[in-house]
Amino acid sequence: MNTTRTLYTKDKKVKITFRCDDKMGEWVDERAQVVGLTPSAFVRQLLYQQMYAEKTLGDIVQKPTNTAASAETAVTNANN
């Protein structure tokens, strides 16, 4: 028997799927549980925080830099 579940999307119009390595997936699950959110809601909250920070900082984040930055690389470098 094949049952189809309908996702509750309310006012969310964009669905994003991404992959995490084991370490990141565990971190998201653990942190989401600590704050009482689903992993999806937790990631959404992080994105809202980033969006707010960029809007608040305004011109500072709008100025282009010659250096490419990656949070993933920063985390990797910090652990080495």
C-alpha cells in the first residue's frame, strides 16, 4: 500500500534540499533538539538570523571582497 503524505507548507513557497556530512547532520539534530525545534525549523531559524544580520549590517556586507570565504572551510581549518 502506497500512502502519500502531504507536507504542511503554510506560507513557505520554496523547498530547499541539501546534504550534510555525518558530523553536521548530528550537530543539526542535537541543536534542534536542545532548542525544541525540528531540524528543518532549526536550519530555517539560522537562515533568518543570517538574513537579519546582513540587513542590519547593510553596507558592510554589500562591499565586495577579493577573498572568497567559506564557513565550511573555516570549520575544517579550525579543527586542524
